Amino acid sequence: MKRRTFIAGLGSAAAWPVVARAQQGDRVRRIGVLMGGDENDPVYKTRFFAFTQALADLGWTDGRNMRMDLRWYGDDVNRIRALAQELVGSQPEIILAGGTRATTVLQRETRTIPIVFTTGGDPVASSVVERLDRPNGNVTGFAFYEASLAGKWLELLSEIAPGLKRAAILFNPDTFAAVSIYMPSLETAARSLKIEPIIAPVHNDGEIEAAIVTLGRDPRGGLIVLPDTFMYAHRASIILTAARNNVPAVYHLSEAARDGGLLSYGVDTVDIYRRAATYVDRILRGARSGDLPVQFSTKFEMVVNLKTAKVLGLTVPQSILLTADEIIE
């Protein structure tokens, strides 16, 4: 495996290093966290660790000068409201919201507690904030969506699978309402590449399988898996079904390629969570959340799985190999 970047393994909470840049006196500050994903999933643990480590670097250590109240909602949208109510009821001074749905639900529960979000959607289009430069209200944060990515995904798919004629866009409308932000870029690239885009909303493993099986009946079909918590939670069945039906697929999150997907290109989400800690720090020190502009991704990564390419009978072009951040052989 070729790596240009390295993510340190997780240690126990007790082993996290402490960098006390500034003492906060005897007052213990309270931070609430509402996270998507599974608390036992190493990917989500890595994101959370990045957030807590960045806080430690800024002088905030759980059990010393701050107390963290953490809730995980997985990919179950029905649990978010109850957990949000529970979290707001505990009256933290600030809340980190992982995901657009967590953010919007928290907004309904409080208009006073500052919320710092990490979201894959468009925060203005989804009515999370009024404007990006001065969000107003009690919400601000970091968005890891980039509308132009959709065109890039299609271009990469056509490079790695020459002769592509149609590409299905896989997402769950219940957990990912931001599909519209990607469509202009996708449609522009599709016209240029003469590829037919197909919208493929799914809600469960059965619908995922049906969509991919249908796509695989024509050897010129490909798959784009959108950045959706549901898609991530069901990535194993997507990857397996795509391989069985000989469908090349591109993913947003690098973990999908490491788990056997063909190719991923997207935002470095660990960096987003690390940066979110800086806003939590600033708000705890007196900044108003509504005065802090929404920020976007600045780091992207590409992972290519050569083993999967071989199974699919594809030759990865040199242009992709030279720009990949990680190659799995």
C-alpha cells in the first residue's frame, strides 16, 4: 500500500496528550456533541479524536477544564430528535453537531446555545444559516460539500472505465437532502462526456441491490455514491453488489476505497473536525457564533484500489495513479 499521509492510531481517552496553551481558571466548561455514525466505527472515532485532540491543543481537556457530553445517533434519523432534546436539556454552553440533520434538529430545540456544525450539505440551501459570511443566530460551522465534486467524480469514473455511457447517482433522500447542489456540476460533465446521469434514490439494502443489478445489466454503466451517512453505513453491501455486477463505482469517502471500493475522491473529513474545534474554542472564549463565517473544505484526498480494478478488469490510467494520495495494491 502506498501512502502519502498517515493518520495516527487511536489511543484511549486517558492517553490523549494535553497541551495547556491557556489555563481557564477553575471553571469547567460544558460541551455537547451530537455525532452521526457508530461509536465503534474507527472512522467516526478518528473524527471525534481529531476534534478532541485539537481542543486539547487549544487548552481544553475533558475532566480538567471542560466536560464533554457525547451522543451518537448512527444512521437512525428517528433517534436524532430524542438525543437532541436530551443534549439541549443538559444545558451545555456549546454543541458540536455532526451532520445537517443533527444541526437542523438541534436548531428546533434551541435558539440560544451556540452550535458549531460539520455538514455535507449546503448550509444556506438547507436553511441552516441565512448567509455564509455572517450566519447570524446561534449556528455556524464547517461544510465539507463542494458542488463541483460531482463533475470530478464523473470525470474520474469515465477515465477509469472508458466507454461509460450511463452513471447512476446513489443516495438516500431521507438522510441526504442536498442532492440538488451536485446536479448542475454533474449534468455539465455528463453533457461534455456524453454520459447519461440516472438519479437512484434508495432506502434500504434491497433497493441498493436492485439499483446496482439494473445498472450492471449493461456493461457500460457506472455508479456515483453520494456523501450520505446512510451510504456510508451501507457501504459494505454497495461495494459487494457493485463487484458482483461488475459495476465501477466512485465514492466520496476514502474509507470506501480502503474497504474494497474502486475509487474515492473527496474531502478530508478529519481535517474538518479538527478545524471545528477552533470555532468551539473561540466561542468559549467569548466570540459570537453568528459572527463567525461558515468555512469550507481546503483538503481533499484520492484513494485508488488496484485490487478492485483488477477484479473489474480495469486498467487504472497513469493520470490517476500519479495524483492519488493512496494506492491500495
